[in-house]
Amino acid sequence: MATEDKKKKTKEQAYGAEQITVLEGLDPVRKRPGMYIGNTASAGLHHLIWEVVDNGIDEAMAGHADTIEVRLLPEGKVSVSDNGRGIPVDTHKVTKKSALETVMTTLHAGGKFGDGGYKVSGGLHGVGVSVVNALSVWMRSEIKRDGKLWVQEYKIGKPVSAVKAVGKATGTGTTQIFLPDPTIFTVTEFDWDIVVEHLRQQAYLTKGIKINIFDDRVATAAQSYKYYFEGGIASYIKHLNHNNEAKQEKVFYVNKEKDNINVEIAFQYTTDFREMMYAFANNIHNPEGGSHLVGFKAALTRVLNKYARKNNFLKEKDQNLTSDDVREGLTAIVSVKLPEPQFEGQTKAKLGNVEVRPIVEMIFADALDIFLEENPRDAKEILAKCLLAAAARAAARSARETVLRKGALDGLTLPGKLSDCSSRDPKESEIYIVEGDSAGGSAKQGRDRRFQAILPLRGKILNVERARLDKMLANNEIKSLIIALGTNIGEQFNLENLRYARVIIMTDADVDGAHIRTLLLTLFYRHFPELIRNGHIYVAQPPLFRVQQGKDIQYVFNEAELENIKKKYNIKDLDLLTAETENQSEENTQADQEEIEEVASANVKKLAKVNIQHYKGLGEMNPSQLWETTMDPQTRLMKVVTIQEAAKADETFEILMGAEVAPRKKFIQTRAKSVQNLDI
Ligand code: 0RA
């Protein structure tokens, strides 16, 4: 501990404004972008926005700004503005350059800069705005300060002019506009949903901040969202629980700081039996938890047991609520902010700093003590819920023990529906879980039987009982799956017995397929998280269309790609309509019909040349097509499932299968608008 402190001091001194010693150029960023932004695919691309927004959030957290505006602009540009003090533009003592230019063109210049400012920056997502500059073909900084508008532009991280005042300005603030370098990124189109989702979360995590988001890319399809959550993460809790029935009237909330570590916690119990816990460090989600979550859980169990004993909720002397008991139905957010976060774990998604645990534990325990005393009715509801969970757990345990003792799985032979592969080496083996018998048939014929196994599942697994292991094991489809995997389940689970290194979910690209995929992901998430964490679960990506021009065959995996092809061949939408409605033309009105025929005949040559087939289900592909497009390791596309995605599926599942009907309807309707070609 003492050496730790010492290390920190030395570092701080070295970063003092007078003696910035580690000024580096931006070459390393372009050489190894992944080191700075994770990857150069979609996640990395979006990281650029998060980085710039973080700077604005820092300025807001320091009390100097309250609004951040993010605009997706035409041609792939993004603009991020804040109404803070504006990045200083005066000459920096060490670099003899404008402070703005230094920040924009030097690596690690974020650390300590100007007087007192820039404190947390470089510590949040952690890389600084210069990284964004380095990875942009073009960037422009606009600073409003001292009544003037200051501007500097850059190309690939290099200034193309000095910082200049170009006019007058009222107020203060910073605007950064950038265009990501297409030679660096494999994906260059920003995804509106990703941007909105992330920034909404940031708005929850930064109490009182206003985040306004605009999609200005296509004038005719402009859209915007404005977020402001007065209650911060307490509002977040209400949002997360809006589909569930709350147990507690008042949302618990605490926000305190100790030893430079800020701890903010909110929670509310619901009648649900599952827990939703989200941990954040410096606004970064930690799906694998870490020291903050450990501290939270420890305090929760301890304080609730203490309260239960004191108020005679626990009847027997040696009865205790377990950590599982007190987390059933709990929706909680634990958010900490600290100067030097250390992340670890496979996805770097776990907070490592050990000093955080006791601080969270203490702040939370004190606040929870007070909450329970001040809100006895809520306290009673919470304890009732925990005791119910304890009783249910005891019952489930004995039921499960009976089932397992009876040998629900042990000694059972591989299911008859499984077409196993001939290899017995799990490392090279894979299993396709296929929806329906007809797709199963194609897959069986198309596969390489040496290393590919096929397990067809019937659609009727949807209404499976959710939590009770014994009920689940009574479902034949699920039982088959578990036996095929070989790992067993629950306390008997053993990863080493996994029979296939890749477990591939292959479902139709329609609503039923999405249901089954969601269900399977939920099953894996709740009962086989280790399979997901170790990267064993995949989702196959079958093509949506087959485009044939003469001998030239092309498979198309998404709508955007198809649009490009249609543009290339100058095919209008109605052409497709014609092709797809061939057999149903009587359903069209007279006018529709005439229009279709008109366009169709005008393009009849094109159509003859280009044949577009829309695959509505896997069953529509013949075995060799299925192999070629979806199963051949040389050519197929597969998506490895992350624990975050599975968690999301779990949430979706709750909406689809949960007790409440209204949110389910809403979900299906809103999706229906955004997904084309739904087969409802
Ligand atoms: C350091 C000092 C001052 C402002 C900032 C940093 C600053 C940085 C960013 C990054 C995005 N938006 C920002 N806004 C402000 C100025 C200190 C002063 O004016 O006294």
C-alpha cells in the first residue's frame, strides 16, 4: 500500500504542468489503433464518439457544463459540442504551442493540463481526444472563449493551420467535428441505435447532464433524442424496472465520496425472481463486476441479515439469508468514479482496484442501515421478498436433488435426434442447433459429418419454465440439448466435458427464429454462462438473399448490401415486389397491379438478367447452398456471442415471455417497424 502511494505521487509530479515529459506524437496510434480504441470495427468506430463525449462529460462533472450535443452528420462526420469553458487556446509553457493544439496533437497530454482542469479525462475511456484526431482524415476544433470563436483544423492528426480567431462568439464551449479515416476502420457507418443507447446510459450515469442527439445524416429522415435524468441512476432503476412490479416504494439511493473515490448506488426490489445488477467504473460498464460489486454484495447480505435478526424476521437462531437470497428480484446499479481505474478480465470488463471494495462496502452499509430504519414499510417488503427467495431456494434445491438423484441426465444416452459427428475431438467438433425438422434435414445433408453435428429442435420449446431447473429438465428439447453438450448443468456442470468447441445456433431470419434464438441465449446465459464466457456459443449468419446474374451468384447478408446491388443494377423496389408476390397477385388492387406490371415490364430485361431470391427460412436453401453460405468454415460468417449480448437476450426474453402483456405488444410492434420482411 505504501509503495502504491509513492508510485502515484511520483507519477503526479512527473505530470506537473511545468514538466510534461512524455509528450509523444500520434504515430503509435495509427500503427496500432487497436491498442487505443479496442478494435477498428464498429465498436472502435463508435469509441471515437465516446472519447470526445467523455471530455464533455468531464467538463460537466467539474461543474462547468450542463449540455452535450452529438450530431451524426452527412458523409460520416460527427460533431460533439459542450457548453463548458472551452479548451484553452493560449500558448502552453512547455510546448510553446497553443494549448488546444497540444491537446489535439499529443498523446497522453490529457493527464494534467491547464489549471486544475482535465482531471478525470484520460481516465474515463482513457485515451484522449488526440487519438480521435489521429484516426480521422479530417478534424476541426471550434472553441468559444473570451468572446471569440477560435478554430483549428487537422488532417490525420496534423494541424493544417494555426489556432485562429475567426469571429465573435457569445458564451463558451467546445465543438469537435471529425471524419473517421476509412483506411483505418473496417466499418465507417455509425449506428444510430448504438449511439442512442450508449448516450442514454451516459445521461443516466451523469446526474443532471443534458445530452441531445441528432441524426442529421439524411435530411428527410432526421431524428433526435434529448436526455436529462434528474434522478441519475435512481431514474435508471425506474427505467429498468418499468416492466416489473416493484416491491419497494422508494428507490434506495446514495451518493458519497471517500478518499477520492465517488460511490453512487441505487436499487429497488421487484416481484421478479431474477437479479439485474449493473456495475460501472468511471461510466464504463463492467459486465464482469469487480471490487465495487463485491463490496456491494457483501454489505447487502450483512446489513439485511442484521436487520432481519434485530426485527425478528429470522425465526431460527442459525438461519441466515444467503447472498443469493438477498439478490433475487433485485435491480441495482453500482457506479464508482476513481482517478486511476484498473480493468482486468477477459474483456477488460472487471474493475480490479482493491481499495474500492471497503469504501463501497462502508458507504453502502451505512446508507442502507439508515434507509431501512427510515422506511420500515419498504424494509418489511424487502425482507419478505428475501425470505420467500430463501424458502423457494430450499424447495428448489430439494426438488433438484431428487431429480438429479433420479438421474434426469446421468447415464442417459445421446438423443436420437442428434446427428453426431464422427470426430471425438471436442476441439475440432461443432454442433449446429437448428430450428425445425426441415432445416435440420438440409443441415444434415449439407454438413461435413466428420466434425459437424446437427441437433434439430422443434419450435415448441418457447414456453419453457424459466427458472426452475427441475422443470427445465422435464422439457425434452432442452434435455436433449444438455445431454448433447455433455457438460451437465447446475452444480454438476463441468466445462471439461463439453463435446463441441463451437455451439452454433442456426435459426431462420424471421420472428420465430428470433424467438428461438433469444430463448437459447437466455438458457445459455442463465445456466451455462461459462460456455459464453469462454467463447463457445455462436450464432450462424445465413444469407437473406441470393442474387444471380447469369452464372454469377452472390449471397447477400443484409438489406443495406442488397440496396447497393439494386442500385448497381438499377432495380426498383417494385421489381422485388413482383418477384415476391408472383403467386398472390390477386391480393393486389387493380392500381397496384397495373403499377407492378408497368415497372416490371419496363425492367423486364434487368429482371431477366438479375434474379434475386429472398430466403425466408433456412429450409428454402438446398443442402449445398446451406453448406456453402452458412456452414463451410472457409466461407461462413459467424457471430461469437458475448456475455453482454446474452444478457440483452435475457432482457428481451423477459419482455417476450414475462407476465405483462403490454410491454410485449409494444416490443413486437416497434420491432416490426424496423425489421423488414417480417413473417408474422
Ligand atoms: C482545461 C482547462 C480549461 C478547460 C478545459 C480543460 C476543457 C476541456 C474540454 C474538453 C472538452 N470540452 C472541454 N471544455 C473545457 C479551462 C480553464 C479555465 O478556463 O480557467
